[in-house]
Amino acid sequence: MTDARPLGADEATFIAAARSGDPARFALITERHRRELQVHCYRMLANYEDAQDMTQETFLRAWNKRETFKGHAALRTWLYRIATNVCLDFLEKRDDRTPVPSGLPDAGSEVLYLQPYPDRMLPEDPQESVVARETIELAFIVAVQHLPPRQRAVFVLRDVLGWPASKVAEALELTVASVTSALQRARVTMREQLPGRRLDWRSPAAHELSDDERGVVKSYIDAHERNDLDGLMSLLRDDLRFVMLPERGTLVTTAKDAVDGWVSGGLFQRGYDDWRGIATMVNRTPAAVLYLRAPGDPEYRLFAVAVLHIVDGKIAELTGFDATGKPWLGLATTL
């Protein structure tokens, strides 16, 4: 892969480190790219733990291939190329990393391996690292999973990172025509998966929550703490899309049916009626972290994270995650 560019200081330093054979010196240079490469792997894989592992594998491959780097491409480009192919190799070996039918009428498919991405692990400079809010939201991540792996790679490199077709073709060992065709098919699928959503990923995007979003999250937490079922119901759109991962069963339902279903499942009844919550963000999306206190327990214990897609002051999509056993979320285990 060749860029029409002079050898930069970063590349020269990297080459010197590679020639020295000093792994610590090599790691010091590559480590600065960890967060953006991990986000890239997450877009490809939709699973935080897999993305962590594949980022580490990227650095291992980079070390093993260090002598092949001549500085003709930017170091960042070279690392992205390795990371993309690491993810493709991973997907080729796994048969459990594709969406599965939800099992419910007209509810489409589900990504059962989806995990939330903690905002604290995103690159510090979103614009510089091409992390727009829309391309890390859960809806986008889920939609990308409906693309075949190589088509997925083309779409992310072209439409998210903005690589030219020739560079993508070289990275994936495809022809430019194949890249163009794959991108066209990918865009059709993304429009089907994200109807009415913004599809121009490389344009500037807002990164801050609106006052409206903050208010809805606060009301959602307050409703839990007061066991206010009517208040909770009033926050939900009638065409709510709800899923609690990793359980199977995406549900598009009315607000009343959703709340009735939660109650029949045991929530807001004895043992599941003493809640506390805190507002946070994951995947650059408003979320509520819910803590539950069991009878006789002096502490509220981490229970779940509810990621909320809010439209016109109502919760249109609610994706719940079991928050226990996930220290990488950076959440307090008790309150």
C-alpha cells in the first residue's frame, strides 16, 4: 500500500524501533493507536471483548511483520490494514458472529453477541480519530453486522474512515471494481437496516447529549426508583423496540405491553422493586445504569445498563445489557 507522501517523523521513528528489535520501544509507538484501532475492531465485530482481543492480535502481527513496513504508507494506515484483516480472519473462523432470527413475527434478526462500548475508552479526539456519534451508536453497529464480513470491511473503510477505493482494494487484495460493487451493496443494506437515519457518516456530527435526552434519562431513572409504572410507560413510544441481551427475543411492542411484560417477568415486584440509578453514556448514547437492592441487603448492586435511543422526547429503542461481570464498563459494582 503506497501513499503519495514523504516519510513522516512517526514513520521514521517506527522504522527505527522496528530495526532495533526492541519490543518495548515498538510498543511505545504503536500503543498511541490502540483506542482508535479498538473502535475499528468493535465496528467490525460488535463485541467489546472481541475487539480488545483483536486489537492485541493486531499489535502482535504488526511486530511480526515490522520488517515489511517501509514508510510508503502512513503508520496509522498500515495498522488499520492489519486490524481489518485480523477481524476478517476472526470472522472466518467463527460461526456464531452473525445475526440470528429473533424468533418473533416481524421482528427481524438479533445480534446476540452485541456488547456496549464504554465512552471512556473512545479516542480522546473524536474528530481526529473519525469517531462520529452515529458510527458508534448501537443501531449502526447492529446494522453493520448484517453485512457479509468483506463487504463490512469495505463499507467501514470507505464510508466511515473515508479511504479511497484504490487504498481499500490494496488493503483487502481486491480490485477497485470489486470494492465499488461491494460498497454499493453495503449501502443498500444499511439503508434497509437504518431507515430514516443519517447515512452521511463523514460529515460533522453532534457529540453532546441534548437537554431533551438528559431529561428523559433522568425521568426513566426516577420512574424506576419510585416504581412508577405509569410514568415509565409515558416515556416509551408505542412502537418501542426492546431487547435484553444476551437473551433472545427482540420485541416491537406498545408501551403498555412492554411494561406489562416486565412486570410479569418479575420486575417491580418484591425483590425487584428497590432501585437506584445513575445516568451515563455508552456508545455516545444516553444510558441508565440500574442498581437493585435485594431484601436484607445493605447495598444496591449493579444490575443492568439500559441504552436509550430517544426520538422527540420518547424512548424509541431500549437495549438492555446485563452489567454484571463486565469490569471494562468502568461502573461501580455497588451503591
